[in-house]
Amino acid sequence: MSEDAETVRAIVAAHRGDRGPLLPILHDIQDTFGYIDQEWIPVLATELNVSRADVHGVITFYTDFRSEPSQATTVRVCRAEACQSLGAERLVADTEQMFGVKLGQTTPDGSVRLEQVFCLGNCALAPAVQINGRMYGRMDRARLVEVLAKGAES
């Protein structure tokens, strides 16, 4: 058995007794490895006593979960109503122009993936963007350039 599979089992064990543990387990696995390997689906199914289809369905339903490692910076632009009313569509156009790709695409060099979401839960600070899992509010083109230049740490 691989060391990674043992780590997955340890993550599952940490959630034993939790009610509905699959989502927190998947988040912990992705936080640990950066993605959820397809080879771990049978391990999860066995450990949680659910079908492989159930595990696979959850992983593929939620856009937050990746099945492959990503080397790209992921920029997710919120397009929900609050963000739309405060400039999200302009921000989408700006980001597509900046990176030369459309929503759902990765730049040819593989450095940036541009995605859309329909609520990041940051409506009070719209328009919102998430970069590699970190939330940024009141985003515009200039601030996006600034945040990316600083390595998404500002």
C-alpha cells in the first residue's frame, strides 16, 4: 500500500464519527496533496462504506476539487448578482484580455487558469475574486495585476 493511501486513510480516520464526512475529507485530501487522485476513490469508498460512484460524483460535481495536480495559478471570478452589479462583467472581460484566454481555459504556458463561479460568499466586498483559494474583494483590473505581481499574497 502506498504512503499516500495511508495518508488518505489517516485523514478519513480523523473524521471518524463526523456526520457526513465526505466533503471535509475531500477538502483535507486536496489541502494535503493539491488534488484528489483517482486511485484514492476506492480507498475512500471502502473506508466510508459508500460506493465509488458516490465518491466520484462528489469530486466531479464540485468545481473546487481537482483530479490532477495543477501547476497553474487559479483565478476564479465571481459572476453572481452582487458582483455583477459592481463590475464583475468588466472584470471578466479584463481578465480574459490580460491572460489571452476565455473563462474555463488555461494560458498556453500553463501558468494561469481562469474560472468563473457563481458565488464566493463575499457579496459585501464585490466584485470578488479567489486566487489559489484566497479571497479578494473590491477587485478591479489594477488590483488584480497588483495582487498577481505580489504572488497573490497581498
